[in-house]
Amino acid sequence: MPDEKKNAGEPYLFQVNLGGMIDILSNHLYSSPDVFVRELLQNAVDAIAAKRLKYPGDRSENAVTLTLTEQDGRPLLIFADTGTGLTEAEIHRFLAVIGQSSKHDLTNGSVQSDYIGRFGIGLLSCFLVSDEITVQTCSVQSPEQSLEWVGKPDGTYTIRPCEPLPQPGTRILLMPKKDAESYFTAERLTELVQYYGLPLPEPIRLVQGETVTRLNPPFPEGDTQTEQVMRLGEALFHTGFLSFIPLDSPSGLFSGVAYILASETAPTAKHSHRIYLKNMLLTEDGTKLLPKWAFFLRCFINTNGLQPTASREDFYENEALLRARQEISDCITRHLKRLALHNDTLLQRIVRIHRLAVQSVAVEDDDLYRAFFPYLTFETSFGTLTGSHLLEMEMPVMYTAYLDEFRQLSAISRAKNTLLVNAGYTYVAQLLTRMTLLKPEISVRQLKMERVDAMLENPKLDDTAAALVVLAECNELLRPYDCSAALKRFEPASLPVLYTVNEEALLLRDIRRSMEKTAEMFRGMLNSFAEEYREDAAAKLYLNTDNALIQRLMQVHDSEKLHCCLEILYIQALLTGGYPMRNHEMQLLNTDLLRLLNWSL
């Protein structure tokens, strides 16, 4: 209730619902209760850093110690540091005020850059796993006095003297609440400490009875630094790698390693990294920091210059982040360029395993294109060829934009000794059109409809009149389909018909197909679009006069049967080319096949 004795206009103090704050922490700010380990590690390391700043001459050994014991038959975790500790005044100021932090310079509200945490609410994360937080502390300013602060979720707390601590510092005592016991085991604590704080400079030890285990050991052993770095990557990500790329920021924003995966990975797969802020894990998600094409890498990065979000689980989008992202991209591309000069074998393996990632980089960077292109492989009318082979061949490079188009035309191109490349895959057309960077005089062109016509030979006819009858009949039935027919001869002779279409005709087919499926009110609009493309649309069905079936049709004098067979051949050409079928075309195929069956019976 507001105090009715206050004068009008006098401000009231906000009342903090600590239970509501804990709900926000667990359901909105933090992704998992296990972040309490991260928050305690941050507080402990920051307290040690604060002592070094205030007492630069202090030479005492500093460490963070996790003691796992029991009390009244329940697990008890004691999280201790050898930092500055707190005085009674500081306890009231920093532990009792939500959002206040001992890491702030109280004269101007700034935050020391030496500290990891920023928001002064990390200790509250312990309420996610415990119903009570006990803080025992001894300040370096008054080492003769040790105090105990006990906080509860209802917002109440007590302060009293306690047994003297052996040295200045702070101890956090936690007992698990219901359903949180799994966080109070040696295995889980070891996993979380090594997950969140592996690179932390202070020793972190786990004590169980007489057993003391260091949880953040230095780099794995190895005969060389390269072996040590590789073993660290295997330990972090539990997989093997081909090699690694050093990541060193020219502006000092970050340092680390990018590991090159030894097996292919999908660009859309979830990629796990280890990205640390001041040696404390911030996120496994590299989306904001890494270039999109870096999906073939796993990164171990530490940054001191980027700003975390409130949950300290990602970075703010700002100029520093954009600069760091560009610098990481530059580190990776520079290293790959060096491989082209000094480690050709490794580069070939990377290209072979991570083809899509390499292609995405090569289409953007001229130097990387020159380095990678000779090792890339392409599907062609002469089989699978490398970029180096394409450059060596003394003939123009033709390509098709669609996979099914390549399947139709590859045999014809091979028979005509023409190099045709399948550019129906991502980035291939862009890679081919940039070949002039390596060979300025080379001719690279898309195989369009008019060029297909030039590849086909004029027919040699024994009965010209019969051939013209077939051609006329075919043109008549194709008129409703915005298509015309032509007589040609081409290899292989086993292919009876070939359907080609330009971009406008392809769009016209798609519009016609959409009109069959859309509501009446939209058909007029689609029809107006169709009219725009009708004049430039060109589709052609070539009849192969060397094919036995086409030659047999020239002997058919029954107009109905000839019409039926030509319709089937038209539908077959559409299916072979992978073109979208309109409803009545599929119905036409079924009807014609039934008619042929009836005639045969």
C-alpha cells in the first residue's frame, strides 16, 4: 500500500518482486539453469581481477575452488574464490540491490574492461537451482572480519559474523532444490566448468574429500604446437579435423582458431562453436560473428572487445561486431590463399570435401577463385572434369542452366564434340562465367535455344512429302501449347524428340499452369501477364529423322493415329526435360495411351 502520509507529488520507491525476477531469469533471460556455474565463475574471476587491480603488488596464489560435500545427507556445493571479498557496506550495496554490480565505478557508473560480467544480477541465477544462497566473505580491506549473507527467494536476507575465512575472498554455499540434484555431481560440475570456462586464466579446482582435480588444464600435450592445437579442437568438439586456421584480429578484437572439418557438412545443419567473452563462454552460435559460408569450420574464439547482450548468451549488433565479422572472414580467406601456394595437397582435400563452401567463397573473391577453380569438379558432356581440364581444352565452354536440360542435351553435345557443362547446381554458372580471370581468351556461353538449333543437322529424307505431312500434323497439334515443330537429325539416334524452350516460354508455361490452379478472380491478372510473354516466347519440338519411331510415323496414313502418337511424343519430351506439366497435358497422355491400347486390341 502507498504511504498516505507522503506529500502529493513526492516520488515512491519501486518494490521489486524477487519471485518475478527469478521467473524472468529462468524463462526469458537464461536458456538453462546450468548458467549458475557460468555466473559464479564470472564473479569469482572478476573478484580476483579486482584484487590485482587494487593491489598490484600482491603475490599470493589465486584460484577458484569448487568443493563438493554433504550436509544433513544432502549435497552441498561450496564455490570459493581468493578475490577482493566484500565489506558489510558492500554486501548491503551489491547483494541487496537488484541490478547493482561491484564491477561498476560508482563515481561515473562505468564498467571496468577487466571484468566479464556487467549487470549485477548473476548471483540470482543460483536461485534456479537452490532455495537459498549463502555468501561467506572476507574483504581484503578488513581481513580480520568474516561475514555471512543469506538470501531467500522471498526477498529477505540476513547478515551476521561467521567463522573466519582462511584468507580474503568469497564462498558461495548452495544446496540443491527439488529436481536440481543433477547439477550437484562431480561429473556435471566438471562438464559445466570445462564448457563455460576452459580458457580462464585462473586455476579452477574440484575438491572431493582428499581428491583435488584441476578442471581447466592447459593445452593438451603434444610434440609440437600444431599437435596441441589439433588435440584441443578434438577435445572441444569431439570430432576430427583436417587442419586449423589461426584467427588473429588486426584490431585486437579477438583471437582463436578455426578448425576445418574432416567430413562434409550441410550448410543448413546446426553448427556448434565455442565463442568466449574474456575467456568465459558466451555462445555456441556463430551466426552473428562468422561469415555464412564458414559452415565447414568449427571455431574456438575469445574476444575482449565485443558487447554481450543482457543474458550474456550472444553479442549486440554494432560496428565492432561488423568489424570482427569482416576480420574473421579475412583471416580465413588469407589462410586459404596461402594454402594454394604452400600446401596444394591440403587445399585439394578441402575442395573435395567442402565443395559448396569453397564455391561460395570463390565466386566472391578473385584470388580465392584463382586458387580453387583448378581443383573444382564439373559434370560435363565428356564426363566429370576438373576446372584445370576445362581450362586446357581448346574449345568453347557451353553450359545449361537447368539439370534436366543438361540431361537432354549432353548426349547431343558429346556426339557433336561440343563441351557442355551442367550449371544446374548452385554457383556453377557463376564459376564458369569467371573463367576469363584465368584464361582471358576463353569463350563461355549459356546454351540457349538458338544455339541448340545450330547444333542439329538438316534431315536427309527419302520421302519429303510424307515428312512434311508429319511436320504439318505436329505443328497443328502444338499450336495450343505455344510451341512449333521442326525436322532435324541428331545423335543419339535413339532419341526421337527434343524439346527446347527460351526463358519467356518457360515463364509462360508456369503462368498457364498457375492459371489452372488459381481462383477465378486471379485468372484475369495472370492472363494479362501471359500476354506480355506470348510474343517473345519460343518453344520448339525437334523430330529426329534418324530415329526409327519417327521414320515409322512417316508411313502412318491414319490422321487420328498419327495425331495420337505425336501427342505422346510431345508429352514424353516434356517429361524427359523435367518441365512442369499442365493438368490437361497429363490427361492427354492417359487418354492417348488408352486409345493406342484399344487399337492394338
